[in-house]
Amino acid sequence: MNDYSPSQIEPKWQKVWEKDKLFEASDSSEKKKYYNLVMFPYPSGNLHMGHVRNYAIGDVIARYKSMKGFNVLHPIGWDAFGMPAENAAIKNQTHPELWTDKCIERMKKQLKRLGISYDWSREVNTSKPEYYKWTQWMFLLMYERGLAYRKKASVNWCPKCETVLANEQVKDARCWRCESLVETRELEQWFLKITDYADRLLFDIEKLSGWPESVKIMQRNWIGKSEGLEIKFKILTPSLTSVVIYTTRPDTLFGVTYMVLAPENPLALELSKGTPQEKSVLEYIKKVQHELTRERSIKSAKDGVFTGGFAINPANGEKVPIWIADYVLMEYGTGAVMAVPAHDQRDFEFARQNNLPIIDKPLDNEIGDKLVKMGVAERKVNYKLRDWLISRQRYWGAPIPIVYCNNCGIVPVPIKDLPVLLPTEVKFSVVKCPKCGMKANRETDTLDTFNCSSWYYFRYCDPHNESEPFSKEKEKTWMAVDQYIGGIEHAILHLLYSRFFTKVLFDAGYSHVDEPFTNLLTQGMVIKDGAKMSKSKGNVVDPDYIIEKYGADTARLFILFASPPERELEWSDAGVEGCFRFLGRVWRLVSSKPDAQAKCGVGVERKLHQTIKGVTEDIEKFSFNTAIAKLMELVNALYEAKDETVKTVFENLLVMLSPFAPHMAEELWRQIGKNEPVCKQPWPVYDPKLLIESEITLPVQVNGRLRDTIVVAADADEETIKKKALESEKIRNFIAGKEIVKTIFIPNKMISFVVK
């Protein structure tokens, strides 16, 4: 081939890699392990350039670490359950499984076209019984350890998806999937007691030195630990004794002018019963039932109703009115707050709106201790984190392995009877109770799909195990994940849940690590025309089109070169063209003289070793764009060097190019006479002695303005450099007839003359 032809090169090497199983990880290698993982995709049917960026980043790391001598595990799978597939299947009048399998087939072909070095022998699919059997096992483990429970609760309900959403899945009062406005309903639901792990989840964040600080801050804020007091306020009603409030600011107690209850607090009805306020309280409670918890937590504090009751401030004995208002939430603290309008913005707004007193009293930092001694207060730790609601009223999910028996109540399905299979047709027959053998009903809700993705990285360690989710031996071989890659939008949902699952498995003796991901890289979005790529905006760039026109190597190179991975990437057709031209230059350079035996020039050798050092350091810190830029500079230098380039320079160039453009590197590697795969070559090592420049170019200034440059020995002293500068004809012209009053010399940077 005289011309660079990706359409011929790329399929050829993809078949070779697959046939030779080059990327399959060994469970028994003597090499040091490196577990490199990109968040597995939801099989929607098509890859977009955001996917390509994610997988290209992961592939560079995997290929580089392999060449650095690590035993690399780089697996892939499918997060296949969930509402989008079910909705798409309904729309297309097919079964969700058929729809999902078709989408997986399509995306798998696209991933292979990109040349990603996945170990396909470890592929998992969360919607297959051989996987969700163990997702159900995880639920039973939680149940056995007292971490899974059922209760009636107010829940977030998406009317379009027709299912419950966890608090984390409601974004600005809308469903995280379809963006419909969310409603509040009361249903019997299953929860996981993630709050039991709140302290450890918070404390262990400090161990995650390889995580972005922004993600750690988001998790700290979501867990929301606070230390304060629970204080009893005596109620001036014969039928009631006291109301308990939680505060982190007991020092402001002397500024309390009223109290506020959450509308759901049972005390609200008790206080207003038989008073003129009863009707307005009932009407207000009914109105608030249609408001979302998330909406209420961020709205301004103006709306509320007086209950007719009063309480006594234990700090000063003053009587304060008790109101109800929707800015107080039953699920935070005790569902009751003391209002200090002089020290709290929302209390201030509410007081001003409802003509309540605003009193700025001196702070008393010892009042908390006094109240504790009086027996009307106790120290308390609170969290914003709430237990994880995992029930979903949808078909396409892992069935919850529970049956309901009239004799035995709630009965978990025995592990030996797993998996509880999804029915092919949505018909649920009567089952036998595992305990008493009588007729019982199975749970028809399915598990939130985040249950599937909260442990999948363990399954990759041992994906074909039929007797347990994974063996302890293989878990110990691979866990924890050394490098995890994915979007920052998963900072709270997936990453927090995964940390929780790992800690439970650690406590139960199944995992030897209690944190799943040692290092985390969160990549930015790919945007076009100033907006995130989406079908609705009509700005999606089809990876297949780019691959067919320019090749997978060009697609990979551009997506890595255009921006640092953690930042947004603006799509550029010109940038794609530029990367294609660069690969063409490499092709022509290496193809034109693969047997060059000329003596390597000093400049070329130095440039090569500088490039090895620079590219190595850039990849280590994920600066792929600057690593590629350095390879481009080396190629430019090789074109200028003409006959001073020997074969070993080409070899090193191709090895360094291989993680970015693996197909071309493989083809050219064979052209220069190599038989072993370039992707299995050791990463080049630079010689520190060859990094030193023998000569440097220095700018020469006169009165602060650049007037010439001179080339001097790198180790030349100031006097030698000054003499060389003054020998310059240009400099002599600028200082002729003038006196040099000062010479400024900065080693390796510049020399400057001040004249008058």
C-alpha cells in the first residue's frame, strides 16, 4: 500500500488481535496487576462521540500500562436493565430483551471498529440470568445483614416512566431519565440501609487521594454530616408534652421567636385540633402533599400556617408560636425547627412575610452545655443522606427475590432457588412459600438498575463462575480497580452506591478491599455548536461516519488531541482533518524509508529522547493532548532531519504512537520488518544524558526590546555569552555611539543591555 488507507488496515488488525486473543488478562500472571475500567455503557443502540472519548481514554491507559509491563485487566459489559429499554420496546412493539440484545450487537460492532483493547472473554450483561442471579444474591446478603427492609413511604413518582425514583434520581424536580415533573406518592417500598454506612462513607473519602476533589466534595455534601443538639421545647397544650428540634446552632437560642413543623409532622394536627386554625392547617397539609421534597428544600421560606399552639423556649422561658411550613422537611432532623430570623435567611424571609418578631440577641456558646446538664437537650449527629429506595414498578429489571406468605409474612427466596427469572410474558403465577410450602405471592417490583452497576466490577474478576458471584481468590487478584473512568454526573448515584456495596462485601468477608476505585478520572462532555451532543438538538456526530471517512485511528487521535480529558471538548471538523493529515505524514515518513541505516544525527537522537520523556510523563498524568503534540513535533523534526534518521527512531516513534493510533502503528511496525505485535513491545526508556542540549539559542535585548538571537554552548559562562552578543552586527548597530550602563543576564534565558 503506497497510500494511507484506514479501511484496509483497520479491519485486518482487529481480526488479528481477536484471533490471537492479545488482550485477554491472565489470572495467574507474575506481572504486577493493573485493573483499568471504563464505566460500562447502557446499550441504547448507537455509540456517540462522548462514548468514543471515554473508551479512547481508557484504551490509551490500558495499552500504555501493558507496554510498561503490567498484567492489564481491561473488561467491558452492558448495563442493560432499565426504563429506556422498556420504553423503547413498548414504542417499537417488541420485547425489551430482544430490543436490548439488538442494541448490544450494534454497539459491540462499533467498539470493535474503534480497536479498543477489551478483554471480550469477560463480557457481562446485567439483564441475563447468569448475572442478575448474583444481583439478587447481593440483595439477599443485604437482607440477611439487616440492610434491606420494606416500609410505607412517601416516594418520588415519575408519571411518564410509571415508577418510583430515588432522591438522587430527581434533578430540579424532574425525572433524571425523561425530565418529566415528578409527583409524590405513598407506597410500600424496599430500601437499603445505606445510612448505616454514612460515617464510613464520609470518613473514607479522605483515603481517596486519586479522586478529583470536586467529586469528593459532592459526596461529602450529599452525606451531609452535622453535629448539634436535640432540644426539647415544652408545649403549652394539655394533651402534648414537648416537641424536639435539632439544631447545629444552640448558641442562637435567645433569638428564637417562633417554631416551625413540617406539614407531615403529626404534632401539626394535634396542636390545631379543636382550634380556629384546624381548617387552615388541614387545607395547608393537603396542598403540600402535591409538592416534591427536593422542590421544598430549595424554595424560599414564605408559605405557612399558624397551628394555634405555643411552646416554651427552654433557654429563657419565653412563649413562642408554632407554625407549619413547607420549607421544613419531615425527613431531615426531627421534622421541627426553632426559627431564629436574625441569624437565618429563610427564617428571616418567613418572619418578615408573616409579621413575626425578628430579635438580634447576643450569642451564648455555653447554652448547649447548660441545657444538656438540665436534661432538656442531648448531643446528636445528623445526616442529609437517606436510605436508598430500590423498588421499581417496572418489568425490565432484576426481580426482587422475595415472596409474601399469609402464614410466614415476608420470606426471602433461598439462594439455591436463584435466579428468580423474569417471566417471558408479563404474567405472575402463584408460588409456594419457601418456609411452609403454602401458596404465596412473589414480589412483582424489580430492583433499581443501580443495584446491577454497584458490583459489576467484582464480576469481571470471575465472570463465568456459576457457584458464587466471584471467588475470593480472583477478587484478591484484581481488586481494587486501579483506574476508573467515567462522567462526573455519576459522582453521587453510581459512585456512592458502589462504595456502599463494596463496604458491605468487605464486612461480610467477600472482598479484601473496602473501597472499589483507587483512582478516578472524570472526563468532560463532547459538545457541538455550543451544546452537548443529543438527537433532540440535531448536533450528533456519528462515529461510523467518521470511521468510514477518516478511520478509527483518526477518530481516536482527534478525540484525545482536541482537549484535556477532564474538560469539555468542542467538536471541530477541521481538527479531524488535521489529525488525518498528521497520520498521513507518519505513513509517508515511515513507508518511504523503512530501512534507513544512516548515522543518527545528534539533534534527532536528542529530540527522540526528549519526546520519550515528555510523552511518558504526559500519559502518566493523562495529558494525552500534549503527548500527541510532542509526537507531532518529533515527526516534524524527522522530516527536517532527512538522512539522519535510523530505523530505531522509527521503532520508538511507532511504539509511542501505538496507544493512540494502534492500527496504523501495527501496520507500519510490520513494514519495518518486525514480526511481534507493536502493542506488546516494552515502552521505550529515555537516556537522561541525551536530553541535554549542547547548544542553546538566547535572545539578546537592547533597552528591553529584542534585537537579535545568538547560538551558544549550553554551558557557556556569562562573559563568553556577552562577548558573542556584542559581536553581533545587529547589536553593534543598536549600541553604536552609546554607553552600556547595565548588563542583565539570566542563565539559559536571555542577555540584555541597557544603554544611554
